[in-house]
Amino acid sequence: MRTATLYYRRLPDRVDAIETTVLEETGRLVVLHHALKPSKPLEVDGRIVLDDGYDAVWFVYRGKYHDIGVIKDLEGDFTGYYCDVILPIAGRNGSYEVTDLFLDLWITPDGRAFVLDEDEFEEAVSKNWVSQKVARVAEKELERMIRGVAEGKFPPRLVRDYAVGKARGT
């Protein structure tokens, strides 16, 4: 394991530099780990599922328009998957960059999916922070993830196994 910096771009002009640990890096996957520092807690279905200090392991597949976070609370209990629609990750060996395309999907431990931040996405498109072409890609990626959840194929097995402690010695 080694430390790295993840530059998380939020259009139009916000960039957060997140210090993270690289758990794995291959030609097709980067797995990052860090504690979360959200601007506010995320509540889904009447429950706080993401908050300050919660643990996140992010699976970011190269060339894909999403990442998948395995989120655990302060007691180490799995709260769900946070899936960002993003531009594909750029960078290697300690410096990475992703650009958030605003649409997000929360998947509960029992497999229910909730779309998040549609209002932010619509605002970004209306202000031309996200082009119409990229907006269509983002919408198709969200639809693909939702379909995958319904079919039991998303998140991928590697991510699901990690969430329940079957992978990486957890």
C-alpha cells in the first residue's frame, strides 16, 4: 500500500485534493481507501448512510464512467454502495483525477437503488458545465447501473465480496 492524491473535480471549478491510500492498481482498476469528509451527512430512506469519518474503499475501473464506494460507518458496519457517475479516471502511480458528472446512485445493503443529485445534474447541464453529449453519456451510465442492480450484476462480485469481508483479508 502507498499513499496518493486524488484530485476530485466538481464542475465548474471546484477541485478537492484527497489524500488516499492505494490498495491496488492494475491496468483496469484502481482501489483507493480513505475516511470521508462530506459537506453534510447523507440520509437515504430515513437513515444516515454516509457521514464524517465513515470509511470508504473506492473501486474505480479505468475507462468506465462510474466509481463504486463501499461505505462503512464508524463502527465498521456496511451502510451501502455510493456510485458516482464520473469521467473515466486519469493518472497513475500516486496522482489521480476524476471529474464528477453529478448523478449518483446509492445502493442499500439489501439491493435497493436510489438516484441522487438529479437536481444538481440538471443545473450543471442548464449552465453548460456539462455538455449535452457528456450529459447523455452520464444518463446512459446511470441507467446501466440501475439495470445492473435490478439484474443482480452490479456492483460487480469483487466489490460485493469486499463489502461483506470476503476479499482482501477483511
